[in-house]
Amino acid sequence: MSDLQCPTRVFLARHGLADYETSLVTDDGGSLSAEGREQARGLAEALRGERIARVWTSPLSRAVQTAEIAAAALGVDVVVREGLREYGVGSLAGSDADEAAVIGAVFRAWADGDDEAAIDGGEVIADIVSRAAGVLEEIADQHRGEAVLVVSHGGAIMTSVPELVDRPRQWAYDLALPGGGFVALERDADGWRLTPQRPRC
């Protein structure tokens, strides 16, 4: 079977756990904790037999560090794409607000069908979906017949994957990944789908 007929295999991972310089809400990229570095190494080990061709990553430092650790272990290079970044915290930046509660309510509105749901001072959730999905399409086009690791963030993954695989938005809550956790996807001429097992090609 030719590369053009084989699907692109995408292992879409959340970055490892990170520490931050402040306890206030921030868009800062953070730095991987010791546990987060171990999660990045575990991610590489989990994918060692998948013949990963390249690692793609969000530009935020916690994602870049995860990608670099995994790429070094897998012997491949790293490409950064802005569209894979996490949602911006908008007007919450610099505050001591409960980020999970405030932004969680916005995500719930989106999951319930509100296409205008937006983070105050930040992005419309649908725009996060659009930019993340756009990068994943670019990656799939560049790696036909190959496997790639993509390192992104919880919010970007939870919102974009249901749209890609044509699942209800509420299914996003089943995609709450731990640090270094990943979801396996493939994309071919018929579109995107989940791959619980490695496809034979």
C-alpha cells in the first residue's frame, strides 16, 4: 500500500506537568516539574515502536520542553506551531480568580452548543478549535503514511478532537488527559478517526 493510501497517524499529547513562577492566573508557559519531565520520557517510551517521524508542538514552554525531551529520546526533530497553544486566560491574567471555575463555565457553554462562548478578554472557543484543527490538518497533509507526535494542551485537545472525529461536544470531557497522556488519531481521504489500536499499513 502506498504512502498516499496509508493514513497519517497522529499521537496528540498533553504536555507534562509544570511549575509556575506565580500563583496568579497567567498565560506564562511554565517549566516542567520533575514529574513532568518523567512524563515526557514516559511519553517517548510509549511511542518508541511507532516510528515517529517528527514531533510538533505548541510554542508554550511547558509543551516545548515536553516535545524536546520526547524528540531527543525518539531521535527526531521538533517543529513549533502557534495554533497548538492553549487558550489565553484573557482578563483573568494577573488575578487570583479560580481559573478552572471561570473558564470551565465557558467551556461548558460551548459544549452545550453555544458557538459564541468566549473567555472574557480572550478567544471564542470556536476559534481555538479552528486554529488547532487547522494545524492538525497541516500536519496530516505533510506526513501521509507516517506517524507523528503532537504536543499541545488540555483545553485545545478537548475542544478540537470532538470536532475532528465528529463526536458531540460533550464528549470533550472524556478527553481530560493526564500530563503526558495522549489520544491516538488517524486521518486519510475519508477524514479523521480515533485509533484504539495501531493501524496496519
